Amino acid sequence: MRKVILVAVFLCLTIGVSFGQFSTGTNTVSGTISYSTYSDDGEDGVSILLIAPTGGRFVTNNLAILLGLQYMKFTYPSSWDQASATQTGYLVGAKYFVNNIYGGASFVSSTWEDDDANTAAIVEAGYLYGFNEHVFLDAGIDYEKGLGDDKSVVIVFGLGISAFF
């Protein structure tokens, strides 16, 4: 049984790696849609809706330049002074692919509806598992560090779909 599992894992990884070469001129589309809530010590929670599409183009073999948009809607508990807030922004970055493994860096700038601005740098790494030569399951980790007055650090483990055409 153990040998069967090892062979199955090897075949899955081999099939995924065979799809992992991206040539100059290839386009990519991916993004994030998420809904999350959090609360402190049993209080009413804050809800967050995130929509963040990203597109890119390979400028050389395996190197993609990325552009993205970001929309976040925060809904606060009734006990807070403010009912909701909106944050919008953009992303500029690049990813480099070696077979189905990638690494990248991005710069994110976002603005709250009251004109407060945030900027952050993101370093990311991930793995693409190919369903076919155009569609991949994307598993990755992002490390986001706020810049300027924003001293926040966010680490995100994500799973999504990326398309290449």
C-alpha cells in the first residue's frame, strides 16, 4: 500500500511539473475573493469582504509583471461609532517561475474612504499544481509588511486558482 501511495504522489507531482513552463507573451489571471470575521473576547465581530483581481503578462520566459486591484469592505458591530468603511487600492509586482514553484514581490498602495493611505511590500512563494496546461491550483504563502507609519505584519497562507493563456 505504501508503494502505491508513493507512486501516486510521484505521478501527481510529475504531471504538475510538466505544465510549469511559461513563455514570453503568456497572460495570467488570478485573484482573491474572501469573507472573514473576527472578534475580541466574545464581542460582536468585524466582517471583511475582500475582492482582489490580478492580471499579468510574461515579459521574458518565466518572469511575469503583475497589476492588480483591491476592494475591501469592513462592516463594524452596532456598538462601534462607524457602521462600515471601504478601502481600495492597487498592486504592482512580479513573479518568477521555476517549473511549478514561484517567488515574487509586490508593492500595494491602498486608500481608506477618508483618504488615509497605506502602503505595504509583499514577498511571496508558492506552488502551482496543473489541472491542465492553462489552469492551476495555486498554493502559497505571503509575507506583507506595512511601510511608513504602518508597522503591521501579515502572513497569509492561501489556496486559489490561476489561469495562463
